[in-house]
Amino acid sequence: MFGDLDELRQRPIPALESSRAMKQGYRDWPIEDSGELHAEPLVCAGDFGLAGQNYYASERNPPYWARADGAVDKLLVRRSVGALLKDVNARLIPAGLKLYLHDAWRPRAVQAYFHDVWMPGEVRRRRPDLSDDEVRAEVQRYWGRAHR
């Protein structure tokens, strides 16, 4: 029953460079917003027996230590995602594990806050020597711009 888990435990953690290589170009992929899944309603993750707390809606969320502007208390997921996560959770329970969600659907306001306010401020605090263009480039390494 735990064959998949045992195999994962034996697999070495890849070098950071290889995981970065896998991510190259991901921002060039268009966001598909015309498909049927895009229009799927959001539901509470708890409706699928999933535990968690929205990390950005809490004030106990290092390194931010403040509720993010626009954060919602509920963990919302698309119905199909909730069903998939419920299945994953069911596979973990016999191994004494379960999922705990820290983030789910994120309002654009939260994404904009981190991209436009928090991260540039943090980069400037740590690296006051960087130009505005260098700060923007560093922010882009970690946070995508909120679309629309």
C-alpha cells in the first residue's frame, strides 16, 4: 500500500539548480481562462475534509507578521481540486499523515500586495544598493504580477 511513499522517501532531493531549470519559462505560459475548469465554482476546502488555515490571513505568518491586504479567512479551492486533494489525503491517512493547507485560492489583491508593496520593500531593506530596475527584477524572481 505504501509503495509510492517508500519510493519517494528513497529518491534523493534534486540539486537546486535542476529545479530552477525546470521552472525556466513558466511565466511565458498563458493563463487559460476560457476553459470549463476556469469557471468552476470555488468551495471551502473543509467541505472535502481538508484541514488548514489561510497563512496570509493570519498575523502569525513569518516573515510577514501581518495580515496581507485582501486576504480571506477561508481556504477556497475549485471543486475539482478539492476532490483531487481529498483523494490524496485518503492515500496519506493510512501512513499516519494528512494534508494541512496553508494557502489556496488567492485574491488578486493579495498577489498585488506582495508583488507591489511587501517584496519590493523587503528587497530594498536587505539590498539598499540596488537600483529600481534591479529591485523589480529581484521581485519577479519570487512573485508574479497580479493579472487583470
